[in-house]
Amino acid sequence: MSDIIDIADQDQRAEGLMAWGWLSYALHLIVALGAVIPGAQPGALLLVIALIIDLVKRSDAAGTWQASHFSWRIRTVIWAGVLYIVTAPLWLLFFLPGWIAWCLISLWFLYRIVRGMVAMSNRRALNA
């Protein structure tokens, strides 16, 4: 009897992970749009909340197509943070290069979030 898989439990697990994933994507999208639209900064708190959700729920998604989405969002936040920190001195030295660098990073961040949302709506895993 131990080799019998309860499909209902798997479906509930998948739907629960999907709900957490959509919540995380929504928070990321709010932050990404806020970074691209001048004067619409919602704050880093939403990004921290989304990152915590992804870190906590990633292990629940292990072995599913949704695991790639949790890793995708975590990597996106980490890389964006590193890029913002590395380019921060440009703001101190020259306004225009700093502004251009942060705009490019913000657009890249938005692209990654939208790409992930499209893949998730199609129930597809993301490639690294």
C-alpha cells in the first residue's frame, strides 16, 4: 500500500505551491514596476517578503516543475541586489551613468519577473 500515490494530495500541494508562487511573483512585479516607473517606489519590504516566501517554500517545491520558479526568483533578487550595489558608486561619481545603470538593471529585473510569470501561467519550468 505504500506505493499508492494519492493524486488529490499532489494536486493540493501543486495548487498550494502555485498560489505561493503567484503571490511571490505579484510582490516582485510591484517592486519591478516601482523600480521602472519614476516616483512609484513601493519599498524594499515587499521584495524582502517575497524573498522570504521563496526561501521558505523552495524546499516544498523540490522535484516539481515549480522548483525552477522559486530558484529563478531567488537568483533574480540576488543578482539584482549585487548589480545595484556594484553600480551604486556611479551615483556618487556621476548622476547620468548611475541612472542609466539602475534603469537597465530595473528593466532586466522586470523582464525576468514577467518571463517567469508567463512560464508559470503555462505551467512550464524555467531554464537557468
